[in-house]
Amino acid sequence: MNVLIAYASARGSTQAIAHPIGERLRGRGPHARVGPMDDVDEHCLELADRPIWLFDVGSARVLGGGFERRAPTPESVARISAVAKVHDHHRFADAIARDDLSFRGRLFLRLVGGRYGDFRNRDEIEAWADTIAAEFVPRAPTSGGTT
């Protein structure tokens, strides 16, 4: 089975999660190719009959609570979900660097008690990849015959 892990990444956080997912899948059997999303949106309808898992990365996951619950679904996730059966959509925590935020962003982070750091969780990423890989492992037939 071939698996495409396509990502769109403005600052590199999503790309930094996509590659470990690909590595983990390759270690579990499926052939996984990791690359930029580029024209996946153009071929969205062609993907409609394929198994799809989606993930995004965001600081709402880092802030937790109401921020996480009210975080909007990314537009690309909504577009793909509208035309294809998505097995799962997972949101991973982001890395928050001071230089990535505007003055208002830094002020907001401080006001809500947030902090800078890399909050991406390798164990969580690998566990999610394992659930995907499990879908591609052939299941042994169950004995349902009569004697």
C-alpha cells in the first residue's frame, strides 16, 4: 500500500511532524512518501475513494481548554472533509517561538499565561501513525466455518 503524507507548512512545524509520521509508517509496512501539499487540493475528488487521515498543528492545542475546543477547522481540512471520507482528523501541538509572533501575538500569549517552546510530542505523533499503520496490516481470517 502506498501512503502520501502531504503537508502545508508556513513555518515548518507541520513539515516537522509529517516526516516522523512517514518514518513511522515505513517502519510498519506501508510505503510512505512525504511531500508538500502543492496540488492535493486540485485532486481532492480523486482522493474521495481513498482512506484519508488529516492532521493539523496549532497553538490552540498548546493553550488548551477553551482555546482548543473553539479552534477553527483549517480551511484545507474542511475542503477535503467535504468531498472525502476522513478516518480521523488530529490536531497536534505546535512549537511557539517569540520571533514567529507579532507584538499583539506575544502580548496575547503573555496575557493567557502561555509560554514559548516546542510542544510537539514525538510519542503522540508515533502513536497516531501506529493507528494509521494498523489499518494497512492484513488481518488474519476468523474461523467462522462449521464442523
